[in-house]
Amino acid sequence: MKKYVRLSVAIILFAIIVGILLYKMPKRYYKLISFCPQDTHCAIYCKQTTLPNTSVGYGSIVSCNASSLLTSLEQCSQVDGVSFSYKGTEQQFVDLVRKLNVEVHSQYVLQDISVVCGYTQYLSGGIVVDNKLTNIQLAYNNGTITLGTPLILGEY
């Protein structure tokens, strides 16, 4: 009987530790990275960080590549959003919207820049835009694909 109690306690402690690790993992971004090439440039918009950054008055922008995004996010607090940018074709942009299964809320072209705003189940959270939960914005501009969550916070 004691053996089963010890085993139960060990299983419960293991489950708690795994739960804490999963809770700490930045769920909003790890799935999105898999849709981007390794040379993707990432910009993390946060209030505080220990990493080299660019101060923008209300917070900081931390630049990194996709392979170091999760490590960089661990050193940032109060993250407002993340933007990803990489070279690609217009067809790759269209394919990305499809692969992310984006429920498109708005789509427009502004000075030859194609922009899509919507919701994808691959990300959690978001902001309300026109009474719709929005958690992703994508843009295609002259050979560059940019996506941001919940919106693109930098240039595109």
C-alpha cells in the first residue's frame, strides 16, 4: 500500500512540474515559428528586458531570429506582441494565410501592400477589432512577408 502512495505522490509531483513548465512556455508563439523559415527576423515588443534592445519610449523592441525567439521571450516581460519578417513570394503569402487557416476579418491593399487581419486557432488570445477577436495580421510588401500577433506592431 505504501508503495502505491509513493508512486501516486511521485506521479502527482511530476504532473505539477510538467504543468508549470507548460504554463511558463510562451504558447502564443511556438506554433507560429513552425510556419516561418529559420532566417526569419523577429521583433519582440515588450515593456522590460535584459536583452540588447531599442527603446521606443513606451517599451523596447528586441530583435532576434526565429531559432532564438523562445529563449529571447523568456528574458522579456509584459510582451505586447511579436512580429516576424522574411523574404517570400506573393504565392507564399497566400499559402501562409491558408496554412494558418486564418479566418479573415479584413483584407485590403494599401500602396501595393497586401494586408490581411484575422483569427487563427494556432495562437491564443488577441484583441477585439470591429467586434471580432483578432490575433494575427499578415502583410506582403515587395518580396517581404510580415506577420504579427496580435497585429504587426512595426513597419511592413
